[in-house]
Amino acid sequence: MSGKELRLKKLYHHSDKLLIVPMDHGITIGPVKGLDTIQNTVEQVLNGGADAVIVHKGLVRYLTDILGSNAGELIIHLSASTALVPELQSTRKEIVSSVEHSVRMGATAISAHVNLGSNFEADQLRDVGMIAEECDKWGLPLLVMMYVRNGSKEDEFDSKRIRHAARIAEELGADLVKVNYSGSTDSFKEVISGVKIPVLIAGGEQLNTSDDLLTMINDAVEAGAKGISVGRNIFQNEDPGKLCSSIRMILDK
């Protein structure tokens, strides 16, 4: 068994479906609620049943006593941009760290972000392709966050485009892919049918209620999703740990 296979198995703490909580948003939108007390939030989500959290390299120093062993795994995010740039630049993502540095920091896996349909698509595809090769070299699994960002909100949730997005991630070498949920079990079955790697759903912008989130997760799992990678809808919740426990019940049933 390769190092990558061993680390991929490590991600699955609870069942064959993943609950990952991305907390890389601090670079994009600042220290918002949930990220301003990140140690406490990470502790809550792991106690609630999260398998892993995603952070940028600079926050790892605050989480070393919380992560590892049987608590949960560390995924380091390599892509970054801020909400401070002009709108025309908002879909640009730059690589701000390396796979080798993430290995030194104790990461179990890597994540990277691609905005398809944007003016910066080609650069991001190139970056992820190179990151995938580095992940193979160092034996780290790669989660790629694939979004359709061509300026149309409707296209972001179009099943044919999401299906294409998932396939691109697989062909570039991703071990896991995160995409938007297409809105129905039938359409998301089509998304999943296009790849062999595990497909996780994103949470996106904050939903109206936790029940809306749980319903979406349940429908996605019914369609064949292998887990979730949800950030704001979890870490900005009044009780992130309790919400993770509810999600875990859906994933493990």
C-alpha cells in the first residue's frame, strides 16, 4: 500500500463517507464568526464527528494540540484570493504554499481550488495539474474544489457543467473532488456517474436554516455522494458541534 493510500484511509475516521469542514475562508473574507475563535471551532466540529478540517498553513501552529491521533486530520489549502480585489479579479486564485511544505507541517492531505469558466481558468488548471504530480511524489491525497464561475449563478448549479467539472478534477489527478450540489438526486446521480473518484458536495453560501443544509446533504447522499466539504454553513452555526453530529448521522446511516 502506498503512502497516499495510507493517508487517504486516515481521512476516514468514522465511516465510508467524509465530513470535512473547510476553514480557509479567513484569507478571502477575514476573521468572521467561527474563524475568530478557530481553535474552539475546530475542537467543536471534531467532537461532533468531522473527519478533517481545511486551513491555510499559517493557522496550523494553533491547532497542533487539537489535530492528529484519533481526533481528526489536517488538510492544508494551497489556493488563495481575497474579497478585496476588483470584481473582474474575484475568480483569480494563486498558489501560496507547496505540497512539500505541507508534508513538513504534518498534513494528511492537500486541497486546491479551480474556478472554471473564469478568465483565470487556464492558470488554475495548470497549477492543479502540477500540484497533483507533487502529491503523487510526496504521497498525499489531493482534494480539488471545482466550481463553475463564468458569471452565471444558474450555471454554477447546472448538472452538466458540474459533471464536466468533476471529470476535469479526476483527469488532472485529484483523489477527491468537491462540487456544488446540482439541486436534485436525479441530476446529481448524473454528476457522479461521470467519475470514479469520491464526490463531495460543497455548502456554498449560508442557507436559511440548518434543516435546509441537512436536507441537501441527505439528498446528495441518496444520489451517491461520498460525503461533504462544508464550511460557512457549519463554522458559522450557533452550535457547530451539534450540527456536525446531525450531519454525521445522515452520513453513517
